[in-house]
Amino acid sequence: MTEAASPTPPTESSAKQEPEKETLGSFLWFVIKLAVLVLAFRSFVFSPFSIPSESMLPGLWNGDYLVAAKWPYGYSRYSLPLDAPLIPGRVLAHDPQRGDVVIFKHPIDKVDYIKRVIGLPGDTIEVRNGQVILNGKPVERERIGDFALPMSPNTGCTWGGQVVPVGTSKDCVYVQYQETLPNGKSYDTLDFGPTPQDNFGPVKVPAGHMFVMGDNRDNSEDSRFPAAAGGGVGMVPEDLLVGRATFMMWSTDGSANWFLPWTWFTAARWDRLGNTF
């Protein structure tokens, strides 16, 4: 008699696979990949910037947080975190357009600045009685309605404004003009009255540089002032460009208290979110 064969035990391949348990190493690898992805996005696509002053009123307010596109002008070391010197010169370079709101590194201290491009290489710039003269022709400038800035911890009232009560709050009212460049780009500017910087030049913009101005013309240390740490920027090399202002992602009047969560919402300037430039 032959003995019956005993059942074959299940092989390892046929056994049900146990789910692989996550290890500390795999989690750290995921974190590293995520960090690299975020850094690449911030370096080459979009990056957030905050507005710390009122030099670009009325378009940009202290407490605004905007997103800048990183690709329009090409890439350089200043596109990277900590200005890492990994990109030689500026690659995929493109010149800005007159009227662009640009973020760039200050020529001296390399701090981020934001201004509007007025002059490009070869342009002659002059300012007379507050009016910009571009290549010998006055830039169109029209007086429009006053600009009323709601006063808050982030927005006070400088010497060029007038405090006006509005219900239980106050506005700071400024004289406002609309300026239109030859390429059709229009934007609003503020005027505090006669100041020394209302008369400037003429100067010619050198090759590879740009002439920038703040929209708050009497409260902006821009290309009308020699480059100095913490002050004027002079003629700005295009190689210092970081990005172009694109849209507003957040804005706060500064009244929020971290320990009172509901104030995070009451301090938000909801009507400014999504504004484009």
C-alpha cells in the first residue's frame, strides 16, 4: 500500500502578504522629497513676499502678502534659497517691461525690495515737478479722486496725508494721480506735495540696468537716490531681479492677536485677496 501524500504547506509566495510597516527612515525620506519639491517650487515657479512699508501705496499696503512669479525674467543665484551660488549669471534671461512691479535684491545689502519699472536700458529719465519725463516726453499724468487708506496698526498716516474720521474709525486721505506709460500700462500714484525728489535728472539708464520708482512718490527711496544700504537703490542691475508681483494671497491690518483666534479673521482685508498686478 502506498501512503497518501500529506498536504503541501503553503509557500511563502502564496501566503498573504503583510502590509509593510512604515519605518522612521521611510518617513524621513518622504519629508526630504517634500522639502525638495517645495524648494524647487519656490525657486522656479512662485514664491511669497510680504510688504513691510508704504512705498508702493496705493497699490500695495503694509501687511500685504503677495505671490511673485519667478520665471518671467530668468533665474540666477537670487532665485534660490539663501542666494545659493549654484546658477552662474542669469539664465533664460528676459528684460522686464515698463510698468512691471518687480522684486529685486538691493544692490548693496541684497535685501528684497519691490518697486515699479519705469525705465529700461537706453531710456532717458527725468522728473520735473513730480511728473516723469521718459525719453523727452512727459508721461501722461491725470489727477483722480483722493485715495483713502483705512488707518490701522499696519497703516498710519504720514505727513503727506490728512486724517479724516469715518464712523468709529479714521482714514488717511492722500492726493492721487493716474499715470500711463507709453506702452499703455496705467497705475495710480500718490503725491504729498513739493519735495526735493520731484525734480531729478535727466539720466540715461545703462545697459543691463533698470530705473525703478515707488508708486508712493514722495515716500520711496528708489532710483532717484544713490544706492545705499537701507536706502536708495540707484540704477538696479537686471541680474538682481527675483520675480514679478502677480497676485495678492493675503492681507492683514495688523490688529490680530495670536492668542485670540477670531481676530485672525477680523484683521484680514478680505477685499484685497486675489488682486492682480
